Amino acid sequence: MGTTSEVRIAPDVMIGLTRAMFARAGCSEKEARDIAERLTGANLRGHDSHGVIRVPRYLEWIESGRQKINQTIDIVMENDVMAVVDGKYGFGQSVGEQTVDLGLKKVKAQGLALTALRNAGHLGRIGDWAERAAAAGIASMHMVNVRGSLLVAPFGGRERRMGTSPFCIGVPVEGGDPVVHDFATSTVAEGKALVALKGGKALPEGSLIDAEGKLTNDPWPLYGDVPAGKAPEPYGGPGALTPFGGHKGSGLNFMMEMMAGALTGSGCAGGPDEPERRPFCNGMLSVFIDPARMDSGHAMADEIRSYIAFVKNTRPADGIPEVLVPGEKERMTLTERSAGGLPLAPEVWEDILAAARKLGFTDSELHDLTVA
């Protein structure tokens, strides 16, 4: 499924083009910039599944009303340490930031805080929110579900019952880069299947299960045949993604539905005997901890640094250059791609340009926006 051909786009070019596209679609200057920077930032860190490949899909969602531009969260319930908020189907890059900032305000005052975000648009790379908290010196944990996104078959099954349900933890490191672990509870994120479908990196074997119950790495069973001129949607095929780690990943996925779907009030991926798929949204339950309230004499900070060194000091296995801790691979990729550009499959780049032309950008405007 993979291909060696690619185009390289300078990060500032990608940000400028994407910002201009979302501004023309009606987003405020700040929202357009936040979407552009966070999608490009995902590519810069090697998370192409949550990057600019989503631009055409996001624009179709604006057109269909599936995601709303320029939304401000509503407070459903609030006290000193917690808040339940409604994202009103706004872009996750906006309502996610507003929710995290509310949690950071509370944790700075109380030492501990919890936010429950319901009805958010696609929240993007969840590591963004853990990194935002870590930059403020705060440890955080984020549990996410995707209502209406039936993509994953539970362990032992072949039919869709779950979303990709990501889980993320971030810990600040005093004087160093934070430790951030962000992963989907499916074998691969849906966006990685989309990348493979568009000619990018091939998926691991067993990432999907087809209608006959056979494991595969072909993304077609997820998408089916895509109509010309339409962004692929992962509901057109007869198969499903698989959970990572067998019953363990399947169980963790299930608990993301409990915590981020049921507990936030956002709703789980689906329910029995429903005539239509539930409206798409993300739910996110976030916990924020201020280490300064717990770390007398820097014992905690010293222990974190010591354990990082202890883990990295282990001898690498055959064929592995070095042992990495969570977040290191992303920073290495960030350094490489900041200098060398974003590697995109040609079809992905052409899809983005086609979406820009659909918004009314002329070839002359596109030339000005895409020449570094």
C-alpha cells in the first residue's frame, strides 16, 4: 500500500496555506491560525494521521454543518475544582484549548482539577493538550471517545462497536522536555488508515478485520469505494479497525467510552437498535495535577529525571539504535521535518490544493501561498 514518492512542503508554507483556507471558510483569524498550526504541528511530530490530510475533510464538515466554526464553550456545571463544558460541535482546536485553559486556571488555584468536555468537534492530536499543560508545569491525563464513530471491532468480534478512543498522559520535566504518551486504543488511528489509502505508509498486518473476519492491512474494508471528488469517510466499507493488544487494548477502549463518553455526558460511540448513527463528536475527560503542590524539595523532579536516565541506559535490542522514552521520537521528527519539510503523498497534496480551489482560490493565489 505504501509508495516511495512524496512531496516535501515547508512547514511555514503549509501553515500559511491552511490558515488562509480556513479563514476563507469563515473561521476567525485566531481559529484559522490555531487549526493550521495544530494540523501542521501533528505532521511535524510524525503524527500524519492527525495532520493536514484532514484539511479536505474538515472543510466538508464545515459545509455540512457537522463542525461549527468560531464556537465558545458553554459552562454546564462548575465549582472550584471541576467543570463540565459543552463544545457545541466547535472545532476541537478551539474548544479543546478553551477547556484545557479552564482546567489550568483551576489547577493553579487548587492543585487538582478536572474538566469534562462534551460535544466537541475533532480534537486533533491529544498530545497537544498534554503539552500545553506541561508547558505550564502541570501533569495531565486525557481520556477521549468519539461518539458516532463506529470504526473498531471489539476483541473477538468483526463488527464495529467502538471508536479509536485515544488516551494521553503528559508529565512536565523540570529543566527538560516533557514526557508525553499519546495513543489510540485501536491498532492504528483511523487517520493512519487514511494515509495508507492515499498512498502513504503501509499499515501493520492485522490492523483491520474484513467482513469475513480475516485480519488484513488493506484500508479498503474501512472506506469502501470513495466517490470521485469526495474526501474518504471511514464508514463506507464492510470491515473495521482492530484494537491494539487484543483483549487489553479492547478493554482500555471500552473504558474510554465509559469515562469520556458516558461520564462526560457526551455519549458513547453507539447503542443497540438505533436507526441512524449518532452525530459525531469528541468527549474528553481531563485530570490536571500541579506537581509543585506535592514535590517538597524537588524530590519528584529528581526522581523523574533519574528514571528517564535509568530507562534510556538499557542496552538496545538488535536493530534498535537507542531506547526512547515517550515524546522523544516526536521531538526527533520535529527537528528533522522543521528543516526538511513535511513529507506528503502526492495525492494528499493534490487533495489539499483541490479543496483550496473549491473555496475559490485561483492558481495565482495558490502560487503565492505555496512558494516558500
